[in-house]
Amino acid sequence: MAKMLYRLGLLAARRAKTVIAAWFALLVLAISAFLGFGGQLTDQITMPDLETTQVADRLAEEMPDAGGGSASVVLRTEDGSAFTEAQEAEVAQLIEEVEQHEAVDSVTGPFVSEQEMAESQQELSEGREELEEGTEEIDEGWEELEAGREEIEGGQAELDEAQGQLDAAIEEAQAGGYYDALAGQFTYQQGEIDVAQEELDGALEEIEEGEAELEAAEEEVAPAEAELERGEAMLALSEDLGMVSEDGDVAVMMVSFHEALENVGMGELASLDEDLTAAEIEGVEVLPSQDISMEMPHLFSVAEVIGLMVAAAVLLIMLGTLIGAGLPLLNALVGVGIGVAGAMALSGTVEMMSVTPILGLMLGLAVGIDYALFILHRHRNQLKDGMSVRESIALANGTAGNAVVFAGATVVIALLALNVTGLPFLGLMGTVAAVCVIIAVLMATTMTPALLSLVDRRILRGKERRYIGLRESKKITTPMGSLKALGIAAVSLIGLGLLAVPTFDMRLGLPDAGSQAEESTAYQAYSSTEEAFGQGMNGPLLVVADLHGDLNEDQAMDYQIEIGEALSARDDIDAAVPVGVNDENSVAVFQVLPLEGPSAESTESLVHEFRDGEPLAGVQAETEGIYLSGVELSVAGMTAANIDISDVISDALPLYLALVVGLSLVLMVIVFRSILLPVVATLGFIGSFAAAMGIVVAIFQWGWMGDLFGLSEPGPIVTFLPVIMVGILFGLAMDYQLFTASGMREAYVHGSAPRLAVRQGLHAGRSVVTAAALIMSSVFAGFIFTDDPMVASIGLGLAGGVLLDAFVVRLLLVPSVLHLLGPAAWWLPKWLDRLLPDVDVEGAALEREVTDGETEEAEAARKEAKEAKANGRRRRSRRREGVESEKEADADAEEYASTRS
């Protein structure tokens, strides 16, 4: 590999203009492809086989009307007054325009909803009045019938008494023998009694008929009253979901889509967002929610420019020339332009998150600058030692370039390993970043040699060019003190431990609009909704209940009411509104508003309880025949989907971390041929990762110094951030460990004592590691102050991780621990030593071969340089005596420099 890179560097130096033109041609092609084939990016994470997706698919089959997604649009008066009739009319016109979009199924207007609810309330009130009037009439009828029956009973008693008296008189007349004389009178009296009896019997029959009519009326009233009670109960549940604020200054209209929200095309959402934001309603702000607005983070902003300026300043201080500082920047910009433009060209055919090209940009810039710097640094040192330009370029490419290839390969492997998580969006993110790193490696080993060939010796300062071949390297002859090493190790471990404490409280999730920049439309819509309707309105849950038995419509409605009331009674639920049931009356759907926002811990717990527990167990229904125990609930909606995604990624993190740690140990054992050094270095990586995550948790989850970082509200840590940080920081940690420990290994192999070798290797590699870490962290830090909290947290985590790993772990902790270990640090079982391949990462064999094969002219030049140095010393001595000037003292050195050129 080293020899191949040597020849590649030499070829690039000879064909410099061709190589540079080829890379710029690739840049033009990549940009053209992006302009021609690029599509829309998304902020939504879609994953197969989520429980939310399964529930949504089921709803789409059983209840097509409830299977589509929905999103809100907030309407807010500018002066805080209630909406006027004219404004309401303009809102109605806007609704008609929104309904024309192909993806939109329907739009529920806030004022229409309020009016419909008011009309329903009025109808129920009128129905209740009619029912009460009817009941009152029935009661009055019963009272009249009861009074009539009492009269009849009284008349019957009188008639019975008259009949008794008549019968007694007849018996007495018959007994006295004068019946015949009174027979006519008795007959007349009996006739009157019979007539009266007939009248009473008729009246009684009328009363019985009246009672039958009243009973029939009561039978009609009972179901009407039950239906009215159901309507009142449903309305009471629906009233908890208001669409207009109490003050009348904020309203929400709901946009329903034909498909689930995650399946709606980004182009359709962008078109809808454009029409909504362009709507002009006098005195009213139209604020699409985050689900519609999808405000994408800027790919490149002022903050990133500042980060690049800091990187340029570090390069200028280290290299001392504008050409030297500009060369790595140009290298990185061209490379990252090709990588990011090429990736975004695929966004028209592959669903790509907005953060994916940003991560590629972030990492491509950082490693692009660093990898070019590694080769440039080696080339400069060789030039200062008197090597010819092209020979130096080729050797730098074969040695430092070989290390760059190895370092890049470790980063690429770690990033591509994201595909083993089984998460498509994360795999694509890692693949795009890996491609950007591969391009950075190719740029460093081809375009960097070409540019170095064109700038010739101008890569050196003027003074450095005058003293080519006269440089004397500082020799390290004493090791670090053991007490000092112990102190450094202790302080480093304590510091990392303290910074890592917040990591144990880390909660993963996807940021909601509440954490967006305050001036963003999404944040304003979120905050207005929260103030007017409560936190839960921003994170509704679509809850599906499987009902028991073969139910009719009334029974299904009773189940809806009982379930809705049971859910609404919970402390962690603000409202539970029935949406409907399927045709078979076996599935009921509810819109549930949690008490807190979509990213709150209580909301997450609520979703898990609905799915895994029995939230309705032990709840006694008031309606006869309704049994809530055992009713299974499932959850869908964007809030639940985000929770599902967080859970899946959290489950994948331990496996990925174990894979990366195992890879780290194997690679370092092969490279450094040691057991304890890889263990120490890997544990150091875990420590720097935990400390960096602790910083992110303290700021973005706990809210410490949130104002400084432009954080509106603290929230959970971006779900995929730990996985991304593990992949990237692992590769970078390998880079820094390589450029420090390889020097230690080389010094140890060449006879230095173990503890002395540690210090010598650290001295040889610390300058380039320091510069590389400062450059990389400044590039990452440029993304901290973007408007998007997702990107900002990634930038902070990576910047903090790089600084901690480079300056605390690689330059302090690992060297001090290796010093304390002494010879044990380099111990390797002999059987393992025989099995391991010999990996010459820094091209030491190539360097020896090139050095041993120097020409006689090169050796003569070295002798000439020594003579020039001696002459310079003699002349400076005579100058002190006033014999000749300083220019004469440097004449030989300048002559040598021109000869070497």
C-alpha cells in the first residue's frame, strides 16, 4: 500500500494540472447531477414494521376515514383580539383553497367546528326540553288518570253501597210480604244503578286505554332519553377538544390527508406549506405546524463559515503561510462539494433526511482538512530536511498518506457498520458520511500532492526556505515522571467521570417544534397551541380499542362513551375524544390528548402503558352490559411513531457500541502489537464518548446554558445522536491514537526504554494531533449555533467529543497510563505475535527504502549543507567581531537553498 501511494503521489505531482482539472470536473458533474435529479429532503423518520405503522395500516383497511394522517394549522390574530366575521370568512376561503391540494382529504375549520358543536348543543338542549315536556305530559297524564281512577273507585264504592242498600230493601220487602207493591220502584232503582255501573265501566275502560297510551309513550321516551344521554356524553367528551381559544384570538384548523402523514410526499407538503404561508388574511397570522412546515436546516450558514475561519486561523498559525493554510481548505471544500452534491442528487429517488447531507458536510470538511494536513505536515518536514519537492511529495504520500488511508478506513468501517442496525435512515446517513470520508481520502492522496507540486517550496516560510537542510530536531532523553503521570491520569479520569454524570439521565427521543428557534414558524405554532389549548394538543395520540362481542350501534356507542370517560378521568390525559367505529362495530378510535407535550416522559410512559399494560383493568362501567377489563388498546400517530423510533434505536445502540469497541480492540492490537495499549485506548474512547454525551444532555435535555446555545426549550436527546457519535468519534479516536501511539511503538522498537518511548512518540505526534483536533472541532462547532436543535446537538456532541478525546484522552490519559504500565504496555504473547499480520501503517519500510536509496547527488548536497552551516557559523563569529555583516553570514545557506531548488 505504501509503495502504491508513493507512486500515486509521484504521478499526481508530475500530472498536477490534469489531476486538479479532473477533480474540478467531478465537482461540476456532481453539482449538475444535483440540480438535475435532486429532490426534496425530509425531517420525518420512516421505518418498516413499527407498531405505529401496523396500527395505521390496519385502520386504513377497517376505517379508511380514520387511517389518513392529519396536521394542524394555527391561526392567530396579530392584535390578540377575537376573530371578526370578515376574518372568519377569509379563513373559510383559505380552507377551500387548501382542500384543492391532491394530498388533502378534508379540512376541518375551527369556526365551523365550533358552530357545529354549538348547533349540536342546541339540538341536544331542545331535545332535552322536548323530552322533559313529554315526560311532564306523561306524568300529568298519569296524575289525571290516577285522579280519574280514584273518582271511579269512589263512584264504584257509592254504587256498590246503593246496590247493597237496594238488595237489603228487596230482601226486607220480600220478607215482609210487600215486595209486589214496591216491585216497580225496585226495578227503577236497579235500572239506575245498572246505568251508573255502565258509566263507571266505560270510564274505567277509558282510563285503562289512557294508561296503555301512557305506557306506550313511556316506551318511546326511554330509548329517546338513552339516545339523548349518549349524545350529551359524546358532546361532553368532544368539548374537551376545542378548536378556538377561550379568548377567541387563536384557532386551529385540522388538515386531513388521504394517507398517513409519513407517506405524504415532501413535494406535496412543501406546496401546501407554501400556499399556507403565502395566505394573506388581514390581521391574522397563518402558522403551519411542524408536520407541514418542515423547515429544513440550512446546509451552510454563517456559523459554519466562522468555523472554517477558525480552522483557517489554526492552519495559518501552524504553517505560517497563506498558501499552506489555504491548500487543506481548498482540498476539503472540493471533496465535500463532490460528496454532498452527489448524495443530494440521489434525494430525488431515495428518501433522505435533511440531516444526512449536513452530517456528510460536517464530517467531510473536518476529515478533508485533517487528512490533507497530515500529508502536508510530513511534506514540510521533509522539505526542511533537504529533500527534493517531488521526492518529498511522493514519500509523504507513501507514509503519512498510508496512515490517512488506514485512518479513513476505520472511519468508513464504523460508519458503514451503521447499516447493521437494521434502520434504513441511519444506514443511509452512515453511507453518505462514509462516501464523503472516502472522497476526502482520495482527495488527500491525489489532489494534495498535485497542489503541493504546483506551490513548490512556497509551502514553507521564507526563513524556512533559507535554512533548508539545517534543521536540528529536539531530542527527548528523559521520560515523564511517574508521580506526574499518576496525577495526570487521576485528574483526567475524574474530569471525564464528572462530565459523564448527566449521561446516566439521558432520555432519547425526537425533538418537537418546542425546541426549534423562537422565530421559526413551527415554534410559533407550537407555543401558540400550547398557550391556548394545553401541551397535549401538540402531541395527540390516535388510540384504537378492540371492542368485545357482537355489538349493535348503540352498544358500540356505549363502549365509546365508557372508554372515553375512563381515559379522560386519568391524571395524565387531558382529553379523550371518540372519533368513530368501524362498520362491524368491533373497533373504536379515539383522539387522546396527553397532559404534557409529545416529547414529555409522561407521554412516552402513557403510550407504553396503552400497549403493554391494561389501562382499563378494574374500571367499572356505569352502563349495564359494558365490560372494560380486557379491552386492548393500540396507539398510532406521529407522536407514537417518534416514540417507537426512539425505542428501536435505543435497542440497537448497545449492539453497535459492542461492535465498534470490538473492532477498535482488534485493529489496535494489529497495528500496535500490544494488548494493554488497545484496552487503555478503547476505554479512553468510551470515557470521552460518555463525557461528550454528558455535555449534550446537560445543555439540550437539562437546559443548562440553553440561552447561550439558542435553545427554546430543553427536551430529549436526538434519538440517533449516540449511534452517530459512536461511529464518528471512534474513527477519529483511531486517527489520533495512530498519530501518537505509532511514534511510541517506533521508538520502542528502535531501542528506547518503554517509558521514554511513550514521551518520544507523544512529542513527535502531538503537534499534528493538536492542530487536527482544533481544526476538526472548530468545523463541528460551526454547526452548534444553527436554528435546528438536531443539527446543533450533533455539532456540540462531535466538537466536544473531539476535544475531549484528543486533548484529554490521547494527549494526557493514554500516555500517562502507558507510562505507569511500563514494559507491560507493549506486552504481546508470542503466539499472537506470529499470527498477526505486519501492518506498516506509517510506511516506515518505505521511508527506509527511500532513505537508503538516496543518490550520490543527494548525499553530496547534504555534505554541502553541512559545510554551508559551518561557514555560516564562522562568519557569524567574525561578524560579532565586526568583520562582516549578517547577510554575509547567511550567504552560504541561501546558496545551498537555491542549489537544492
